[in-house]
Amino acid sequence: MKWLLTLFIIMLSAVANAADEKPVVRRVSIFSTSTDWEAITGLSLSEFRGKFISDSKLVGNKGLVLYYLDGFPCYGLGEGVRVWIDPRGRADNDLRIVCLRPPQQINFAWRNMTRDADQGVTTGILTCPVSASGRDLTIELSKCKKGPDWPDYE
């Protein structure tokens, strides 16, 4: 019976010592930085609208559809990320993006297609310089550079 009492005292001592020690708490947070750019940069987001200056060589005789590809410091807003430009150079929509600052260049997935064509696989990436005046952006399509088509993309 003495041994049982000794064991009980040893166990109580171990519990008491463990209670005195502060446990190590490890917190790991993994999340997409695009979820809260304001919090992680300390900068404020603003909405920007993009207008296009057409280029007949790029637009072609069918028209041109552009899908904005999110990238720091901007991400697209809903229906404002798809723009179709008709063969005469008129866009059916403004580009609408939210940014921490005006972008110097933006990327689009693109393909030549008619307005009523089903959404399909795009051709590749199109990188375009941007000029900004306040919250108005201008994208001059003749200054855009075609990247590789998707099968050649690395």
C-alpha cells in the first residue's frame, strides 16, 4: 500500500510541475495573399476602369475577347474581367479591377472570336502596358506583346 501512496505522490508532483510550465503554442496560418492585400500591405484598394484603344491587326475580322488574369497589385471584379472588342474597335464592357496602386502592365488570356461564340479555350497570354490617369486606365492594344500559346507556356 505504501508503494501505491508513493506512486500517487509522484504522479501529483508531475501534474503540478506540468501545470507550472507554459505550453508552447504554435500557430500556423496559410492563406492566399489575395484574400486581404490591404491588411498585409497597409495600402488601400481602389477600383480602376480600363478602356481600350483598338488595334485592327490584333482584333482581326472576328473580334477579340480578353480575360483579365489577376496579378499583384490587382484582381478583377466579376463581369468586368471579360471584354470583347468588335472588328471596328468597340469594346462591349469596361475592364473593372481593384488595385493597391495603378498597374504598369496587365495580362490577359485572349483569343479571336465573334461576340456570340461559346466560351472556349483561349490562345495564350497577352501582356499590355497600362497608362493611368487617376482611376482611369488606358490599354493600347498595339503596344501589347503576345506571349507563347498555352501549349508552349512554361
